Amino acid sequence: MPELSSADHGTSPPRVTIPRSYNAAHDLIQRNLQAGRSGKIAYIDDHGSYSFGDLAERVNRFGNVLAGIGLAAEDRVMLCLLDTIDFPTAFLGSIQAGVIPIAANTLLTTADYDFMLEDSRAKALVVSEQLWPQFASIVARHRTLRHVIVSGTDGKGNPCLCDLMKGVSPYFEPASTTCDDFCFWLYSSGSTGTPKGTVHLHSHLIQTAELYGRPILGIGEDDMVFSAAKLFFAYGLGNGLSFPLSVGATTVLMATRPTPEAVFQRLREHQPTIFYGVPTLYAALLASPDMLKREEMPRLRVCASAGEALPADIGRRWTELLGVEILDGIGSTEMLHIFLSNRRGEVRYGTTGKPVPGYAVRLIGEDGNPVTSGEIGELQINGPSSAIMYWNKREKSRQTFMGEWTRSGDKYIETADGYFQYCGRSDDMLKVSGIYVSPFEVEGALMTHEAVLEAAVVAYADADQLIKPKAYVVLKAGVEPSGALGEALKQHVKDRLAPYNIRAGWISSPNCRRPQPARSSASSFAERKVRG
């Protein structure tokens, strides 16, 4: 079992020592059985509760299912699964068998899945019944794809996972893997091209659990956790799988979309102690008429946020209403989880905090050299959970994974006392009147206005072809767009920042599509923000 070699003595940086012979799934399951937690609830999904003993048996059965259909070590299986007990079953069952699971985003298009099946050469697909229509027209064309298994009651002509698992043994001998073997893939965003298969090792899951989960979150056996971020995300995978399993905590899963109504229902019903969200969701929760009151969440002790930078106003309002801090941090698919974070009792809203113990960061200027304090630079990370490559993308791998350092593509400033402030993506920074402007800074100012629910800022070429920031705004329910409000928002930003010339583009609700701005390096950022 892995050991934390130096954090026990309070020294820096800590190191997690992992034995050469190591299987990540076997470790996460067996540590709970050996601790006497076989009867303790591990997962609660929309259909029922499952103990650690139940989970262990399900993981073993899935390993036997894979063996029964002929999958061997290092074969690949794509998982396109909603957040139910079947996700940890298939994910951990594959890893324990030495098979490599590929956790796919459940919100993608048929074309995306078609590319991923071709790129990965997956031999099997496990897909939720509700998501089968996205695959029905493409599975037959992939010659390497030999088996389709459906999670649900109607296999649509394919075998159902529940039926296959009934017919196999609950005992399984884990594969002989090493800490440096390929363990699982996550496909990174394809917003700047086709999705990138990000390859992680067996050692990575426990590294993030020991370096972030324990010391930053303070997660323990008595916690109940609920993550609105889904398990297929790197963020959600730590939140709802590796972190709670590493200490024996209980996890609440939700298969449906994380609407404010659905999230509030789980928070009230299960009373979690740890909640993980994203800034867009926190803003929507605060704007909801069903917003929680402090007395409704007596057990909630800490919240986490990642996926995009948390505007300071959202963090402050959440804490004022509930008395609970949001630990804003940044992670990535490439680094697996959060490597820069605020700490409990030391939260400074408007920053992403300080490096997580065990990780080092640096800011690099356009000349390739470290920047001086107070200057903007690209954030690069040195840490033990970095992916080793993008599958079949040699040049992109060389650009991102540079020896011990991994490029994030994010621009930051480090304050004099060591806090890091987000400025934007490297390809989102705007040069206005000869100076760099951070879209995030303008968005943060807009978010402090009482009429604004969300905001995204892009580059806009004016009549003279000069670049200006242009804001697209989602208004809160009941607020009508108008020219007067547009002028008020521009003045609101000018009062808080430099006098930027901001043009207002209106979105009356989060479901509306915004008009397309002039093409710019920042436009993809607004697209991501609006899609949420």
C-alpha cells in the first residue's frame, strides 16, 4: 500500500511512495475491506445504496465479465456511463483486470464518439441505456470494437451489464500491474481540434488523493461527499471515486444533469459534509429561489470549486449565506486533479490559492524565462500525477509535457505573499491599446452586478479593426435587457477596473444561443462559458 513519506513529518515537499508492484483498483478496494468497512455504505445512487463489500464483489464480477469476453491486459474499453454504481464498477473492474478504461464525456456528439472509438481502438464499449442512441449508428463500422454492453434494463439488442454480472464468479485475482503501467485514459477537450486521449498511470489516482484529498480537503472516513461534476471529468473522478475510496468515505451519485433543483434535493436529502461544484453552478444556486439557508445544511463543512476560476463575489456570497468556504482551485485532465488551491481557513477569494503540497509551479514569460513577481506568465506544473502523453499525438505531447514540467495554457500572476491570480487562457488574453487585458477580470467585475448571472468576454474588432473586449451577459431571471442596462453595466465595470470600452451582447437566458462574434483567440473561451 502507498505510504506518505515526508508529509507525516510536516516537511515539504511530501512524496507518496508507491511500491513497484501495484494495482490502483485493488488498492482502493482492499484498503477498505482490510479496515473492516465491508458493511459500510460506499455509494448511494438514484436507485439504491451499496456497501464497500458490494462494490468489491461488483468490481470482481466485472473483471470476470471482461475475461469471459476475451479482453486481456492492456486492451481498452470505452465507458460512456452516467453517474450510477455501474461507473465505479466498470472503471475499477477494468483496472483491476489490467484492462484500460477510457472514461468518455456523456455530453458529446455521435461524431465525437466515432472519433474516440477509432482513435482508441477500444475492443469493448460499456454504455448507459439512455446514451445508446448516440452510438447506435456507428458501432458496426469499427472493426476493433468486438463487444457492446449496456448499463440498464434494455440492451437494445446488446447484452445488459446486470445480466452478464449475474452469471460470473464474485472472486477475481487482480492483474499483476506496476505503478508505471498504463491505467486509464481521459479524453481532453476537443475545442481546439479533435479530442486528445490523455494517458494516466496506476500511481496517479492515489497521488492526487494523498496530496490534495487528505491535506487540502481534509477528507476522512466519516465524510459523505457529493460532486455535481460528473465522474467522467478528471475533477469528478477524484471527487467521487479516488478521494472517498482512499479513506472509506461515502459518495452520493446523481445520474441527471446538475440543475439547481436536482442539486438542492441531494444536499437536503443526504446532508453531505463535502460538496464539489463549478463556478457556473455556484452562481446558478445562489440565483435560485430555492437557495439553501444556513440551518438547512448543518453537516456541510467544506466546498470545492474547479473547472474555471471562481469569481470573488460568488465565493463571498456563498460563505455569507452558508458559513462554508469554497476552496477554489485549478486542475486539468493532464494533471488529473487540483494542483493549485485555496486552503481551509486561508481562503482568499479572487485567487486560486497556493500550490498543493507535492506540486511545484512556475510562471513563464513569452521569452521562455520565468517572470518577475507581479508579471503575467504561463502557468507550468511539476507534479507526480502528470499524464505521460496524448495518445497518437506526438507533436502536441511534446508541446505540453516538457520533461518534469507540464504546460497548463493558463495565464497567472503571483502576488507578493504567494497567492496566484488567474488572468485567462494563454490564447484568450487580449491586447487593447497596447496592454494585455484579462477577460476573466472583466467577467469578474460584471458578475458583481446584481442583474448578472453569467458573463463571457471575447475580442471584438471595431470599425477601425482595433481590438476591444466585448461582453456577452446572461441576466438573472426576471431582468429584461435594455440599452440603459447595457450602459449601466459598462459603467459598473469602469468603476471597478480601467475604463475599458465594452460592447454589450445580450443573452436573455442560459438556454439561448448568443450571436457569433468576430473570430478571435478568445471566442472559444466564451463558447465554453456559455455552454456551461
